[in-house]
Amino acid sequence: MASTTVRLPGVLRPAIGGVREVSVNGTTVREAVEDLCRQHPTLTVRLFDEDGHLRRHVLCVHNGATTRLDDELALADGDELAILPAVSGG
């Protein structure tokens, strides 16, 4: 199982104890994000809707490229994920 670093922006850091990044395990992006939510359950409602889908306004970036949780993209040791809530308004 790959060890992946997940980085979160300031708005989500209180849910992970105020740190900038955490280490998670998983063989896919989805598994890594699920492990993140297991470690920090308060993130679940911020990232996922009631049907278990990643919220529309949440962006997942794998090694600098935007990805989707359902792509089943395989992770390797040392990969990096960033979870970013999109900013919108009008």
C-alpha cells in the first residue's frame, strides 16, 4: 500500500489539527482520500455529499494534475495529493 502526502489549504486545516499535510495510505486516489477521512472524520462532511460522492466544489490534484476520485488512478509511494475547495461567487 502506497504512502501518500495529502496537503490541505488553510480553510480545511482545523479539521486535521491545524497541520498543512498528513500522510495517508491507499492504492488509489479514492482509497487515500477515504483513509484521510478515517483519520479525520470531520473532513467527511466537508468533502463528500450524503451519497458518498465528492462534493462538486472540491478539487483533487494528484502530483500537480487534476484528477477524479472515480478514475481509480493508482498511487505510488511518495505521491502527493492536494484537496482544494473551489472558490466561486458572483
